[in-house]
Amino acid sequence: MTDDLFRPPESSPPSPPQVEMASWKAITLALLLDIIATIAISVIAGVAYAVVLASQGMSEDQLAHALSNISPTGLFSLTIGGIGLMISVYAGYFCTLKNKTDARKNNAILMVLLGIFCLYAGDENQGIGVNIGLTLLSLLAVYIGHILALRKAATSPTQD
């Protein structure tokens, strides 16, 4: 101990313990995050695409036809799909980090609920095979987020 009364102590106070979120809350928030963020990004990108097409001098009929017949393998669709997959990766990551004790079970429940939503909300114009493929891709993205969160938890220093 030093004789200087105005010098702060050497040790820092302990950080407060991290409180885990309830399983149902982690699953619900991750599911809502994935669905709402993906829909919001799609709507914003769709409006931006419509503005770009309208600025090129398209009539309303041409604009409606172009927006209803967007190619699923075009740059626009692939970009939005990639952003949607990144959101799904983050949803799996979020669900795992918010409740580590039941992480595997929580992500399995999240994947089942998200799979049901994807199959239900899928585009019927693409066919069931493409819809199932895109659903499996979304579920793989959630699982990758889960694995990334587990790796982060394994490599981060533990707090006592």
C-alpha cells in the first residue's frame, strides 16, 4: 500500500456479470431480427430499384412489368439474397450469444421456426424446389452464425 492517499488503487473493480437472456426471448428476438430486417432491406432495395428504373424514363406499365419480373439470378436478386443471408448469420450469432446455456437447442428451435416461415412465405413463382433450396441456405446461414458465436465464446477470455 502506498502512502499517497490521492492515488487510486491498482486493481480495477470487477465488471458486473453478464446476465443471460431467457431462451424464449433470445429465440423470439433473433427470429424477429431475421424476418423484419430481411423484409426491410428488401423493401428499401425494391423502392430504390423502382426509383432507378423510373428515372430512366420507364412508363408505369413498363415499371410494373420490370418489378414483377425480376430475375432470381440477376445482380439485384443475388445482392439482396446475400444481404439476407448475412442477416440470418447474425440472427444465429445473436441467439447463441444471448443464451449460451441452451445455445444448441435455441438455435435448433430458431431454425425450425425460420424454416417454417421461409417455406410459408416463399415465392410460389419460383417453384417448390427453389423455395426449399433457399430455405436450406437460410438455415445454413443461421447455423454458421451459431458456430461463429461458439468459436468467439471459446476464444474470448472468461470473466470471474
